Amino acid sequence: MNKKIEELTLELASIRGVVGTKEENHVVEKVYEKFMNMNYFKYHPDMVKYVYIKDDKLKRKSVLAMVKGEKSSSNKTVILIGHTDTVGISDYGNLMEYAANPLELTKKLNEVTLPDDAAKDLESGEYIFGRGIFDMKCGVATLMTLVETISDDVENFEGNIVFAAVCDEEGNSGGMLSVVPELLKLREKENFDYLAVIDTDYSAPRYDGDDTRYVYVGTVGKLMPTFYIVGSEAHGGDPFKGIDPNQIAGAITNEINLNTKYSDIAEGEVCVPPITLRQQDLKTEYSVQTARTSYLYFNYGTHISTPDQVMEKVIDGANLAFQNVIDSLNAEYRKYCNLSGFPYEKLPWKARVMPYEKLYNLVKEEKGEEVDKLIDDLNEKLLDDPNIDERMFALKIVEEIHKMWSDKDPVVIVYFSPPYYPHIYVEGKNPLEEKLLNTVNEIVENTESKYDIEVKKFYPYISDLSYAAAPKETDAVDSLKSNMPGFGVKYSLPIEEMQKLNLPVVNIGPFGKDAHKFTERLQKDYSFNIAPKLVYDTIINLLK
Ligand SMILES: [Zn+2]
């Protein structure tokens, strides 16, 4: 089995499938073809099918395959997922042509200078390099091989497995999001009793020199709190007459960026603090006038905080930042007046921060139906423009709604930009969670190997696992929907379906390093010999 996984890993890694390109389908079609050549599926061709992303210009698709155990008529079913796409390959520079040729690439890398750790791993011969080999062709090969092994002995297999090889994971998760409703339909049709979702995406060292192998029961989530900042413009020669939205943006960054105060901690596992992914003013031309508006957004990881709670925290943070700006402006203005012999008068600014939902309600009170008409028209116009992405779409709506408002004083409007990935915290609070936790803990404990394998609670890299569930609390979902302009128009999530699926998740991945870097590499021994056994044992024990 291990040799098979290795060969299939190399075969899949040799087919380029960069996210957001037509090539993605090449990998998916290879997966489909492989299944169709397996004995079980020759007899059951109806057990493999494509699932298309809805309205996708590239017509991308995923593969859904299932095996029904014949030992007894158990309804118990485990879902397996793996993504078939990879990130781009431009990071390989002049070695780009070898990115999808792991064996050649591993040789070629001898001719270039590498970071110390990568050079050491290359020399050791224990690693193979290549785009996607670690993230996550090896994981897909593992699951496919396990499906084959199980299906070859289906008479002695109890329970069922459903495997989804999904596309677009490194992009907008279009694959997984189109598969979620299919999984519900399948549950209905086959009367499946889903137990858990197993992913085999990569697992890497958590710090320099970390040699532990990790299994994660649960996953991190992600939100993108965004701040639309309206200041007051001024002439560059008379700057105290205004309030600079760039200064407020800077203060918000100072307050929130990489500040562990905003990190979720659950069971001692600390989420990475927020970091800005964009910060800019919205002035379109050069002039000596200061900007009137600016905006910024953060990547905000979560372990336990729901959207409404994150909203509350960042509003508090922005208020603090805004007040700091006003205080420091007053202090500097006083100094400036003293130095110049001018009379000082306190500046008129007041810190104001509100969620988008509140802005919308205030404007609606003033303008009535006109607001919704404006949003409808805007939606139509913006959807037609291929250059407007989900983030820009949300921003344009906020800008236009704010423009309609009679109140022109400085204010910070907080909203969520897409995407949203719910965290999944497997606490053990229901039978499914308990079963998954116990099963995984037991297997890891009883697996003999030279590696130190640890079970953790939150897979730390954003992945499709997030879509196996969604928060149940109405407040959480409401806060998300009413504070994400364009939700359901430009950006959609099958939230109800995710809530219905509601499964605990685990990631049991191969080991390697430098995902998304040209030194991406897979450690062969653990990845081909140990991790697959952990996955197999988890499937079998869950279905027992
Ligand atoms: Zn991945």
C-alpha cells in the first residue's frame, strides 16, 4: 500500500493544477479515471460522479466517490476530503518547468542555493520536493489508495465511505462548497449516518526545529474585519483643520495588528493574532488635499469567537484607536499653538465607530426604500464588472450607503469582507465529537513509530474543513449576514447546509515543510508509512 501511495503521489504531482486555471480539471479528471479503473467502481460506475461548481467560468468540478461496505447493513459513514489544486508556481523562478516534476526538481535543486534547513533536508534524501506534493497531492493519493484497499475487500468492510476530491481549495473553496449540498442529498438518499470528516492536508513544524507530528481534531476559522474610515479632509498647509483617515487607520493597525489580546485561546491552544492584509486611503488622485476616506482589513483567526463576538472586540479596539488619535492631535495642536503664539482651542473630533448594520439602519430611517433600491442597482452594476472582487464589492456598497447619509462627520464603519471560514472546536460535547476524539486519541497512543505524534485541537491552516459545520447561534450568523455587504449576491456560503451537516473534523496529514514556497517538500517515511495507517485506523475504528 505504501509503495502505491508513493507512486500515485508522484503521478498526481506531475499533473499541474494551479488554482483558478483550466488545468485544475486535469487533476480531477485523472482522479476520476483512476477510480473508474478500480475493480469496485468497474462494477459500480454509478458510485463515482462529478460535482460541478455552480456558474463557474472555468467549468471546474470535483469528484465524489463512495464505497458501501457489504459485511453488514451499517449506515455509519465517514467522509474523506482532499483538494486537487495547488497554489501557483511562479515562486520557482527559472526552475518553474520542474515544479510539477518532483524527481527532476529534487535533482535540479542541488544546483541552486537553498535556505539551510531545506539544503539539509535535500541532502538527507528523506524528502521529495515539488509543487503540491505536500499540499496536498500526497494526501489525495493516500485517500484514493485507502478507498481502493477498502473497496477491494468490500465483503469484509462494515460501514460506508464517501470521498470528495475537491477543486479550488486554494482559491474560494468552490469545490467543497458545491460538495456540501451533495453530501446532504446523499445522506437523505442513502440514509447515511455521517460520523466525521477526515482531511489529509499537510502538517508542518509549528516552530523552528519542531519535530513533532501533529494530528488535529478541529480547525481554525477566519474572518476579515474591515474598517471604512471617514475622516475630514484638509489642505496640507492647514492640517489641524481636518482629521486624517490615514492616521486613524494607522492607529487601528497599531492597536490590533499582531496583538495577542485579540488571539482566541482554547484548551491552551493560541490562535495567531490578526494581521492586516490591506491598508490604503481611497483618494484617487494627487493633490495637496488630505484623504477623506481610507480602509483596511485584517486576517483574523478564530478558535472560539463567533462573528458577533469578533465584531464587538474590533469595535472596542477601533474606538480605543480613534480616541488615541484625537488625544494625540489635541496634544500636538496645543504644542503647535504654543510655539506659534496662537490661541489653542480643543479640536471638535469625537470618536465614533459603528457596525455596518447600524449605518444601514440609520440611512434606511432617513431614506426608506431608496436605500435598498440603491443596493439593488449597485449589485447589478458591480456584478457586471469582472475587475471588482468580493472585497471591493463590499467596500463599494459601504461607500455608497455612507454617501447617502446626511451625517458627514468622521466615523469608522466596521464590516466583514469575504471570505468567512468558521472554526470547528471539537470539545466532546456530543456523541459524535466524543467518538472522534476518543478514536483519534486511542489510535495515536497505540501507534508504534519512531515519531512523537501529538493530538491537537485546531488545524492551524485555513482549509475546507471549516465548511463541515457552521455556528448554530442565530446571533453569530445574523451578525455575519447583516455585516457582510454583498452576502448572498457576490459572495455566498451554504450556511444552512453547513449547519445541517454539522460534523466534527480531523486532519491527519503527511509531514513536510514550506507549503506555498518553492522549497515545498514532503518527508517520505512518515508521509507514506505512518500517516496513511493513522487515517486507515481512524476510518475503521470510527465505523466499528
Ligand atoms: Zn492544502
